[in-house]
Amino acid sequence: MASKDARDRARAVLKDARKKVEKLAGIKPFLIDISLRENPVGSRVGQTIEEKMAILPRLREFGFENISLGTLDYAMPDEPEVDDDFMRRLRDTGADLRGCYAFTAIGLKDAHGVFTPDPSQIKLRDYGVPNTVHEIYLSRFGMQGMYDLETLKRGIPASVQWLIDHVKGENGGPPRIFINIVDGCDAFAERPEETFDVLELIGGLPVEGITMEDDRGTYMPFQVGAYVAAARAILPAPKKILVHLHAGGGFENASLIEALLNGADGAWGGLPKQAAVIGHASLGELLANLARVKNHEIERMFRLKELLPLATRLQVLDERGPVPDDVPVLGNNAYRLSLSSFRQRDDRFMDLPPERIGGRYRYRICPVVSDAEPVRGRLAEVTGKAPETYSDAVVERMIRLMRRDLREGRRIDYDEPLHLLRLHYRATHPHDAPPMERQAAHEH
């Protein structure tokens, strides 16, 4: 039997986990949606200006108060992108741009004190976008060919001042500015002291805060959490810290949770999963995971019952094809039951039934594991008949036939409607079946 000290330590560990859940349940995340840029960057076809014009009000209706209209710091700035046309269209039609951002790059101030704004800063001014996420690089690889550390440290305050002097913010005030460290995780890993210097510099400027990326998705959750905690030690509230995490190693959503637990105020990302690489910690998944811990703030902020259909529609638009079946939360198979015990319930800790985010349960057949509920449910989907049409005896016979087929080397996709109907016919017409199947039907 464990000693009292051992049990006390065990209780302390569980208490710490409960405190983390309570923290996640109580936060009011600061989110910048970038579905108008992040998702089309990684898609096969992208978005036209008319599609962007239609998407923007949908994002606002869903509940996003902060939305990035696009990116202006791209290669070949003399060759405009759809983002340019979109922002010009919004300007020329007098659209309400409160809460709108565009991504820009830092301008440079030379050793003689002469400042040259980046073309993206000039576009931000000319397009009338009131706020910006202003990008810098801080790692050795990231800065290579652009600037050295001293040039960067001259450029940051000069760029911020240029934006304040030339960009008209909301309601006639100054623009809201976030400094995005594109290679933020690299910077903390490679050169922490220099990174601290830059954060201290940013902390003294009239900016909202910083954002930092794991732009290749290679850092593990505990590392991301540590880098956020380190940034928070240098940049206390009310300066904000946001993160943006790609899916290179499959850590992205766990890393985002670690970031929030270690002092991040929120994130920026697209609502669907797809991103510049193979995916990212999307805002759709984040909202679903905060709903999982019964975070009531997001229920007040967003129309959660529209989350699943909206994110799915956006990804289908960007990809001109379906959402991959096995994407967590948003994929077609995320809420297709293959075994009844997998059903998530609203009255069970940490479960998130699909109805809470605008979905519903469906069914799929996996011959090795599927029990009566998914078999009966899938039959109902395929035929349109009520589930109770199919008796326990027939459903059980279908399960037995699937197992026997696999044991005999027949690998059949019973989720496919034609194969499922054939299986049902075999179960209800045992006299048409091979001898072994007729015997099994007679026995049961």
C-alpha cells in the first residue's frame, strides 16, 4: 500500500491538473482570425476577391472582433496580390474596418538615422487598414540577408513611430500594432539573451504586444510553453502575447494549450485546419477545445453552433474539395461513430458532443470493432429507414459475418453503401449464403 507521502504527492499532481483546466475554462482569449490569408496560402486554388468579400461578413457574424484582411509583406511587392485588390475594394466602398489588420514588414533605419519604410507599410497607409501585425526575424537563419541585430534594434522603434505618424487608426486614434517574431521559437532556443534585449525594447514602445511563431511546427509543447513563460517574464501585462503554431511535428494544438497555460493571451490563425504547411493550430480547433473545458467566455463571444459548418465551408471553398476525413474536430470522421462507447456526452468531463459546435453524430463501419449502434445507424443513413427497422438478430448476424469474412481473407469496405447492403442481404437471406453462414444464421 502506498505511503501517506506518496498519496499526498499523487493528490497534488491531480490538483495541479484541475487548476490548469480551471484556468483554461476561465480565460477570455484574444484572437485574430486570418482565414482570409492563412488558409488560402496552403490551398490548391486560393480565394478570389469576390470570395473574400463574402467571407469577411461571415467571420464577423460568427463573432470575430479582430480579423486580418491579408498580408502586404510578400515577395515582389511591385506585383500586387488579391489581398491588395481586396483591401483597396474595402477602402473604396467605405467598409467598416474596425478590428481589421494587415501583416507588414519592418522598415529600416541606417547608421546615419535615415529611415526607409517597407513597401508594405506604405500600402497599409494607402489602403486605410487601421491596425497591423508587424513582422520581424530574430534568429540567425531568419535575419540572414536582411539585417543584423543592431540594424533590427534601430528599425523597430523607428518603424513603430512611422506607423503611428502615418497610419490612421480606429476612431482617429493610433494604429494597434503587434510585433510578430516570425521565428520566435528559434530565437528563444538559439539566442535567448539577445531575444530578451529585443523584448525589453518592444516593451517600452506604444504597441499592443508581441506574437511569436513556431513557423515550421518543430518545437515540442513544453518548449513552446517555456518560451511563452520567458516572454511573459520580460513583457508583463497589459502587453499581450499571442502565438501561431504550425503542424510540422503534430504538436500544434498541445503547444497552443501549453502557451495559454504559460501566459499567452491568445492566438492568431485561420478557422479551418489547412495552413501554409500541412496545417496549424487553427482557431476552430482552439475554440472547440476551450468549449471542451466548458469555457463560458467563448460561448458569449462566438456562435459556437456555427463553428463546424462554417469552418468546413471555408475549407471546402479554399481547397475546392472536401475536408480530409481524419482531421480532428473538423474532419468528416471526427464525429462518425465506429463503436458506441466512443460517443462523447455533454455530461461527462472533457467530452465535446458535436451538437455543441453545430454538428451531429453519424456512423461508419469498421469490421474489426463496430458494434450494434454504428451498424444499425449506418444502415439507417444508407437506406433512409428508421434505425429500429433493423432487429438485434439481423445486426448481430451482420457483425458475425464481417468477422468471418476477415478471418477468411476477404477485406471488404462495409462502410461503402453497396457492400453494406449486400452484407445486410446475406444476414437476412441465410439460405442464399455459403454453408458455414447458413449454419451460423440457424444457430442465432
